[in-house]
Amino acid sequence: MSTIPESHLDILQSPALAYMATLGPKGEPQVSAVWFLWDGTNLLFAFNKKRQKYRNLLRDRRVAVAIADPANPYRALEIRGTVARIDEDPGFRFINAATRKYLNRDATPEETGQAEERVVIVVEPERVIVFPPEDKR
């Protein structure tokens, strides 16, 4: 497991979107912007079980995520990792927490997608690349 440098931890607490890449059924990359939470060790994402990205992760658990600092897009993180686990989210706790992070309010019933089966994807960082690169002196 790789750790996030102290110099870039603030990006994970910001309302930046994560651009997550997964591999499609024919090996083609599929990238989309997604909300995320950081638990201090892992990145957390919520997906509807009917979405392509979820199906991609069931087949191949490798992901790459890019997150830019909203205040300075030239300061960013690239995190490569593997899905450590997939948890059911019947109470929609994740979407409620993410809505508070991104919109500063509780989620509405429409936003929780109560008719949807949602899961929380837990990604363990295995390689972390920071931009600009940290000084190695």
C-alpha cells in the first residue's frame, strides 16, 4: 500500500472531482468524473450496480484516479490501486456523506437513488504520483 504525501492530503479533503479510469470488457479504458471520500487510508466511491463502471470493477479491480486541486489544477494526485472490497450501502450513508462534502447539505431522496442498488467501492492506493513532483533533495 502506498501513502499520500502530507503535502497533498488537502486535495483529498477538497470538493475536487476524481477522474476514475477502469477497463471495459474489451480492455478499453473508461474514464468518468466521480465523487469520492477519503477515510485516511483508502478512497471510497459509490456506484449503482447497473452502471458500466461497476461491471468493469467486478471483472478487473484495477483503477487509476486523477484528482486536481480545485484552486490550482497544476497541483494534483494520480493514484493507482486495486479495489480492496465492495460493500453494500443499503442505508445510503455514502451518498449522504458525499453530498455533504460536495454540496454542503444532506442528500435528497432523488439523489440517494433509493430505487437503485448502490455499493461503496473501497480502493487501496498502491502507487501515488504527485504533481508537481516533490523535491527529492
